[in-house]
Amino acid sequence: MNMTNHAAVRAQQRCIPPLIDQWLDQFGEKAYDGHGGVRRYFSQSSVRTMERTYGREPIHKLLPDYRSVYKVVSTQDGRTITVGHLTKRIKRG
């Protein structure tokens, strides 16, 4: 994982395991934040893609606690800036 120190601390504080970070990279939707970063989050279509890849049962056992997780990745160097849980919907274009 290519994370800043801040992101590593936040992931630990917010109990976000490395597997969820990996799934965000692999399956997460992208939304540019307008400040030099890209938000990655789980959408309904990304969850369906994960179900097709890993099967419905494992995803429905693991993902409910982490469905609202997001991360912000720098567009300059690709490092994770921060991670957290969504409290509001992400506005898309």
C-alpha cells in the first residue's frame, strides 16, 4: 500500500483493514474532488462486480461494515491521502 503517514494513522483509527483498501483500488468508483485528488468509494455497481468476482456470500459477509468507506488518492503521485467513512452522499457530475 502506498499511503501517507496520515492515511495509515487514519486507517488504523477508523479500523479499515488493508483488504478494503485493496478492494477500493480494484473495484471502487472514482470521483475527482477538484483539489488534486480522486475519491474512491463503493457504489452499487462496484459491489455487483465484486459479487461476480468473489461470489455473493463472501461479499455480503464482509462488506456491510465497510460499504461507506472511501479513500482520497493524490493525482500527482498516486499515494493515499486519507481514508474514512462517508457521512454524506458523493455528488457526481
